[in-house]
Amino acid sequence: MSMRLQQAIQTLLASAPLLRDASSSGNVRVLASLLGPAFRGFVQRRGKGVGSTDISVGYEASFNWSYGRDDPDMARLYHLAKTSQWNATTDLDWSRDVDWLDPAMPLLPDSWMPPSKLPIWGRLSERERAAQRHGLLSWMLSQFLHGEQGALFAASQVTECVPSLDAKLYGSTQVADEGRHVEVFHAYLTQKLEKLYEINDNLYVVIDAIMSDGRWDMKFLGMQIMIEGLALGAFSSIRQVTSEPLLKDVLRSVITDEARHVHYGVLALTRFYREGIGERARREREDWAFELSLLLRNRFLAHEFYDEFYAHRMTRCEWDKLMLESDLMGFFRRTMFKRIVPNLKRIGLLSGRIRPRYASIGLLEYEHGRSASELTAKELLDDA
């Protein structure tokens, strides 16, 4: 027991900056909703070293006995989803080999590798550099896989608890989409890259917070606007720079789905946040979205990759500084939050009160971009 306690204290000390980020708003209700997930994720590290994790969920399923179809925008999105389904097994050419040692088709460019700024990078062999490119891409795609499992569960919850029938019908298509995404990322990681990392602690905290919150709109906000918005930007970024053909095809297919998912969240929440809740509740959601922005930004510090390749060369603080100042983080921050921030503005969660906080972390510059309801899947793919 003393050893477990010592390990918990060490983890708590190492997580102190992240815990500080997760409680920076000072909103008591937001702090209360995040403390449990932060303790379970950062201190107990429930996503590490286990085959499965149970998360308690609390919400009411909303049955719609009138079956009223009174939301034409949502109905159009549902029709689009029905006609846009694809089969991960047959619509992608899995016969292609993925040779991560082939210098003609690098998984990631060196400019995306934060260690490439270190003197040691030049002393590594081409095989060693390829192994690290392989490791970093495997780490990123592993986090996407874990996020897609969270999205699968959240989509099923949202389908149960969202009041509108049109929203429920669309939600049923997203459950199928997310199951397909879990399938395709797991297949690529295990069959082609043959490497799978555990879930990052920051991502675990976010998923725990979304799953354990009983309010339907918070699940929408956390998953559809924040996580799906982040994924949309990240997938576009990787598709732009990778030279691996199968991965490009995987991401193209997934991006077309994710575009609908974020649009779904914008449609469902815009009217509710502008007309259906009071100012105090709106402020809570505004603060909560900002805290998730911090956690999602920190998600890409790649500590699991650091533990494997660089823990013996530098401290975690030195690694974090390297990551935060890297071209990779700059590129991700631009592409991820240029999808998230315009959607927050569209649904009414970017008031003058919260804007200085986004400005302080360099994210307010994206507010004038187009929201998900103004972008087509083709435009998102072209932008990638």
C-alpha cells in the first residue's frame, strides 16, 4: 500500500500543471465536474495498464412519443448521412503494404518531429529516425482510436437523451460511423503499423468528464464540438503531410463523416444555448468548454512517446517545452482550433467575458473562421 501511495503522490506532483489548467476558470460548478475525472485520470491513471475501464454514467433517456419531424435542417443531415455510409472492409484497399522504413514514403516529415530540433537527431541513423516517425504517428493514431471509442459511447448516449426525434434519427447514423472509425483505426494500427499506445491521461480526463455528465447538451458540447472538432483539424493536418497512401485514404473517408458530426453538434446546440438556458448555465458551459480546450491542447504533449524514446535523455518539463514550441504543435493548434473556435462562437459560447481567456492562449485569432454548418466535406478535404 505504501508503494501505491508513493506512486500516486509522484503522479500527482507530475500532473500539478495539468490539474492547475483543469481548474483555471474558478467556476465552482465547472471545477466540481472536472475534479473527479482529473483525479481518476491524472492520479489514479485508470486508463493505464488495464484492458478495460468502467466509467459511471448518469443521465435520463428521453423518449419522444409524438414522433414529430419538425427540424428540417437536422432531417437533411440525416438523409445525407444515410446516403454517405462506407464500408471499412471493402471500400479501402487493405492489400497495400505500409513500409515505415521506406524513405520515399515517410509516415511523417522531419519538420513534424519535435526531436528534429535537437542535436541528437542528426546523429541518429535513418532507421532510428524512421522508428521515431513510426512511433509518433502510432501514438497520434492510438489517441484517435481511443477518442473514437469515446465518441462511439457518447453518440449512443446522445441518441438516447436528446429530445428531438430528427436529432435521434441522425444520432443513430453517428453510432454506426463511430463504430466504423474504431474498426478502421484499430485495423491500421494493429495490421499495418503494428504498434498501439495506451490512452493519454488528458484524453482520459476529457472522456471521463463527458461520459459521467448526465446533461445531454454537455455530451454534445464535449464530444461533437470539442473532440470531434479537434479530430477534424488533426485528421486534415496528418492527411496533408503524410506520404502513406492507405492512411490518406483512411483519413479522407473519416473526415467526410466527422464533418457531419460537428455540423450535428452545431445544429443541436445553437438554438438551445441561445434560447433554452439561462445566463448562469450558459456561463458554466462557456467555462467548461474553455477548460476542455486546455486539456485538449495538452493532450498532444505525447508523454507516452516521450517515455519510450526520450525519458532517459531529458526531463518531462524539458520535453513539454520542446513540444509546445515545436512546428508540430503550432500546426496542430492552428488546424484544430480553427475548427473548434468558430463553432463555439456560432453556438453562443464565445462572449466578451470568455474571449480574453482564449486570447491569452493564442486561440482567439480563429474566431472569424467558418463554422461547421457553413462548410462542406469537400471544402474540408480541399483545405487539408
